[in-house]
Amino acid sequence: MPAKRTSSLVAAAIALAALLLTACVTGERPTFVDAESAPGTPVGDPAVDAVLGRLENQATGPFTAEYTILTKFTGATTNATVAVDVDRRSITIANIRFLIEGSRTGTCNLDSGRCSNSIDDARVSDIQVTHQFYGEATARRLRADAARNIGATTPSAPTIAGLASACVAVPVTADGSPTYCVLENGLLARMDNGDVLIELTSFGDGVDEQQFLAVGT
């Protein structure tokens, strides 16, 4: 083969390789966004959307809510308190308190009074919840279950902690239907799935300033 032709073939091969590499680095990548998973987007099931609509549009307070959390894997029951006061929140799960005020955040151990300057959900991972269990985290779980349901959902409207709620049970297995309940103000009232049973035990207007301390009393 003539040297000139060989050089041309090599140059073409190098150019093609460079083109393919550029396409890999800068080319358009596929996306895997499920439109129905975006907050505020209806999933198309009236009972699910009624509960999601409240969970994702929660009242800003002031209020204080008390919960019990049963972690089914261990059988342990944990107390939790959520205090919301317009632009600040305190979420206490066992002896861990999450504090949020504007852009400032902290995670505190109430026994020692030691805090970090961030939200550290790993501190309560053994309980199978996050600091957003009373709203956003539950909405995400409900969306996930709605995406894999295998039958008709079941709405209900029980009274929980003396307050009216809207509930939906979503069948995800032949013998399992996680249940989600929410108050009129968008606060979680009950969630019962394979991991946890979270139940509201009391609700009141206003907040106690002690809920925003870094040390338990």
C-alpha cells in the first residue's frame, strides 16, 4: 500500500476517534426523569392526589405535633416532636434534634448539647426515618408507592389524635398496602408501611421555645 494512502487512513482513523470521544464527553445524555415523581405533579389517582396535595403544601405554623414511631425491624418505639414557627423548625427524634432557621441548620444531641452545623439524617437512620418524616419524606414515599401500585387504592377519613384526616391505602404487593394519612393543614397524621408505623398522638397551635434549645430539659 502506498505510504501516502496509509497516512491518509491513519489520519482519518484519528479524526474519527477524536469525534467519538468528543461526543461521549460533550454530547447530549439521556435523562430518566419521571414527570409523575415531581412534587406538585398529580399522579392521576384521586385518592393519592388528595393526600399528596396536602403533604406537599404544608402549613407554615405555628404548631407543635407529637408522634410515636414504631420501627418494625427492631420493634422499638421512638417519640418525636415537630415544632414549626413560620421561618424556623425543630424536629426532635429520640435524643436528636434538627434545627432549621432560615439558611442556618444544625443537628444536636440533647444529652450532650453538642451540635453540628448541618442536617445529619444518619443520626436517626436506625429508626428508618429522616427529619422530613412529617411531610416531604412521606410524600416521596407515597409517590414511589403510587408508581408501583398493583390495584385500586382505598381512601378513608379517620379521626387521628382528635382531628380529621384524609387517608389512602396503596396496594403494592398481594398482601401489602401502605397507608398514608394527612391532616387538613398538610401535616402527616399516620404512615404505616413495611418499615415503620408513624402516628400523630397530639397537635397544638403555638410552639414552646424549649423546642429550639440544643440541650434537653
